[in-house]
Amino acid sequence: MTDEPRRGLDRILHSSVLPAKIFGGRVRTSTLVLCILWVLLYTLYTYLNPAEEAVQGPVAPAVVPTREAPAPETTFPPSTTEYTTEPTSETLTTR
């Protein structure tokens, strides 16, 4: 290993400020950063692209089957109006 000082991104990643593992060595720092980044990006995505509300058309009335007997058919009483025909008095004449 050389004693050359670290440069650029390598200096940030291997600094003593940012440990390689956190929570007692159980979670790698890079894994936790990626998980947090994923949650933030998903939240941003749902904020910018909200779910469309379902558009409902007119609702047809529900038909509820019943066990009642069907209504009896309506029969109308016979008409009481009487029609009369008057006999005409025609006489036949023969010649």
C-alpha cells in the first residue's frame, strides 16, 4: 500500500467521518444510503404522478330477486255498455 494521499471521491468514501458499517456493524452504509434514496425517489414519483381517480358512469339500479309470488294478472270486468240495434222498417214492395 502506498502512502499517497487519497483524492476525489475515494477521499470522501474512505474518510473517518463516514463509517463503512453502521448499527453495530450490521448494515453497510452504502446499502442504507441506497434504501433511503429509493424511498425518496418513490415518494417523489407518487407526488408528481398521482393515481387517477376511477370515473364512474351512471349506475344501473340493482335488481333484487324476491321470493314473493308474482302479481296476479289483472282481468277487467266485461263492459256493461250495451249496444242496441234498432230495426229499420223497410217494406218491400213488389209490382
